[in-house]
Amino acid sequence: MAHPLIIASTIIFLYYVVFRILKLTDQPVKPFLKYLDSKFNRNVLKVCEILNKPYVPPFLWGRCGHIQTILYAKFGRFQCPLPRGTRRSVIMPDGATQTFDIFEPHCRHVSGGDITLCVCPGIANSSEKKYVRTFVDYSQNQGYRVAVLNHIGALESVPITSPRIFTYGDTEEYDAMIQFVREHYPQSTLVSIGFSMGANIVVKYLGAEPHRQKYFLCALSVCQGYDCTRALDVLHEWESGRRIYNFMMTMNMLKHIRRNLNMLAGEGAKQFWQKNGLKPINYNVDKILSATSLCHIDEHLSRRMVGFPDIMGYYEDCSSINHLRKIQIPILLLHSEDDFLVPPKYNKCPLDYVDKAPNAIFAQTKHGGHLGFFEGGILKANTYSWLEKAVVGYVDAVYEVAVQQGIFPVIHDKLESSGNNCKIERS
């Protein structure tokens, strides 16, 4: 007969796994929604069915935010499609090579309209990331064109051509992609979409210069933190394993830095500075490469790279928190309650904003982790996640309501592409 202590320990262990980790007794619930009770928001939510239905994650593991986040980080999506697009490259004023990919729709949009989703992905991400590829494929199948920004330094096949990589708050690269899309698809309705760090860039882009909003039907911000100044505290908290996630993201960043180190801080950088008559930047390369936190990289590389005297000034400049309130176009701010990288306790900014913005909706699922939002059966996850469906569902709803109410000009004519001077290659 088993010892009573062993039995008790087993029961406690199973209780902890079932109730505290896997949360198998949690029931699927509708997303928590907060918004100003305006006619526009009511009509959008009436049409956007997915925000009014429970999000049902895979039964055995989908209620655990850690598992969702880790699976997203390691695998992206399962049975991931491989969409084919056209790669464009633009030389920025400082000599940096910025690339983005254009993916044409597989069919006509149900409305008959021509809509382009302009995507800014997460930290060190590009169109080659599996979650981005899956989003692109799903959107193409729904009749959308998709333009995806590739963050400078994130593509192995595209070496950097100036001594810098992407930062959390640079909007110039995203603007270059938008300018291209506007020029070559002048009759297309544009939608601005950002994932994680990319959402911070999108909100800053739209809010810092509000006149840009007139080019967009709506915007979506997914799983972002809004205030980079909190990173010094949040990323070093051991609560919910955030310090471990921070370390994992740092190792990923260092991979890109090492690959581009010669042009960032080596002989390539010296030649670039000398050729262009620029003052060299003195980096402590050893401290950069020995970093165990993103904050260490930001202190020893990022803020110096863009000319900030201290890290707090750099974070303040990167943050979208001071720009969100200036966004007037429809926007969906999407979060997950068990996103341990962007915990709900730091969502005061978007919650305050939607109290006063008649076209904004805050939506928070109970489960989903950080950019996970997997769907499926007992164990296996589907190829397409709830996230792809929610984003496209919201855009569909805004488009339909906008047309009905005559709020935005919508053009259905076939697009004529003008000539361009950008380099083109298959992605």
C-alpha cells in the first residue's frame, strides 16, 4: 500500500498542475470589452461576431499562458503556410536598407473593395516569421493584400548597409513602406496593424503625426505595452517568469547583433563613418555581447546608436503612450489576460483612452498568452489561430460599417500600379 504521504503529495501535485498551471477547469468566456458607447462602436461590435463569442483554446494546454507564449515563440504556428510575395527594398536617407514584402490577395474581398493590410511585426521579426506567414496566408484567402515590414537587421539574407538596426520606436521604416503602398496602390483602402513591439511603432506612427490617419480606414494594436519606460522594471520582475522571457528575447537579439556586428561596431562601421564624415560611436562591444537583458542592449547599443544620452530618454522617445490619445480613427486594442510579457496591470493607458475615444475598442481574452491565441481540439492546434480571425473580422466589420455610414471613401476600381525605382526580388 502506498504511503499516505506519497498519496497526499501526488494529489497536491495533480491539483497544482490541473488548477494552477493547465487551468483545466476554466471555462471559455467571451473577450472582455471596454469602449465608449458610440453608434459606431455598437455597429462594429454588432457585425464583428468573433468579439462576441468565447475564445476556445486547445483543451489540454491552451488555458496556460506560458505554454501559449512558448509555443508561439518556438514554433510560431503549426503546419504553417508559405505565402509567396514580392520583396521591395528602399535605401533610407542614412544609407540603411529597408525591405518589406507585398502579398497579393488570393481572391476578391467579399465587399468588392481593395484593401491593403500594412503590418509591422514584433521585435526582431519579419515576414519570414511563422505567425506572420500564417496571418498573411489567412488574410490573402479573405481577399486582402498584405504589406509586411521587415525590421532592419532581422533578415539573414539582407545584411545591414549602415551602422544601425531597428529600434522600438523608429517610425521612418514603416513610413517608407506606407509611402510605397500609397504610391503604387493609390485606390486601395489601408489598414495599419502592429504586433507587440510593432504595435508600439504603429500607434506612435499614427499619433505622432495625426494627419497620417486620413490615409487609413482603421488600426489594430496587438499585445503591446505602450510605455517603454516601464521596461526597466517589468522585464526584470521574476513574477510570472518575466525575467526568463527577457533573457530569451535578449539571446535572440544578440543573434542578430552578432550577425551584423561588423557593420554595427566593427571595421564596416568605421569605414561607413569615415566615408560619410560622421563621428564614430564608441561602443563597449564586450558589454553588448555579454548582455543578459534587453535593457543592457539598449544601454550599451540602442540608445547610443540613435544619439540619446541616457536610456530613460531613449525609452520615452520610443514609447507610444503619449501618442495613443491623438488617434481618432477606429482602432482595436487587443490583449490577453494571461500575457505575462504585457500583464494586465500595465493596461491603464489603453483603458483610459477608450473611455474618451468614440471609435476605439479595448478587447482582452481570458487566455491566449503573448501572440499565441491558438485554437484546436484536445491537444492539436489548428493552423489558423483566433488572432488571425479576430483581426480580419474586425477589419471586415469596420469596412462594412464605414461603407454603410458613408464615413470613409471606399474605392472598388481595379488598381493601376505606377512605375517605381525600388529593387524587386521574390521573397
